[in-house]
Amino acid sequence: MSKINITNTNVEADGNVKISYNATFTDNSYISGHTFISVDEYEDLTTKQLRRKIAEVMIENVGAGL
């Protein structure tokens, strides 16, 4: 991945934060989506750590289907 852009964050009624993102790759392809984490975890993360968390979740979910 070249870059993960966080496009929006929303606190949900269930106590999670919905994080919308798009991730671009060196060949200009991209993936966009959402991930959810608890408010407590979200508040403890820096932006860099949040991007790393998104990448981990994306790889875990996409990789599980291969």
C-alpha cells in the first residue's frame, strides 16, 4: 500500500467508531471501506497507529478469503 486515507469517522450508538478509508497502491488501484473499533481503543491511537490498525484489519480480512 502506498497510502491509507481516513475519509470519515463516526461514533456509533453501540460504542464503536466507524472509520471510513481508502487505501491506494503503487499501480493506482485502490480499496475503500470501513472498519469498526471501540471508542476506548480509538481514543488511545495516534493517526499513524490508526492507519496501521486499518492495514492490519484489511490484510486479515482479505487474506482470510485466499
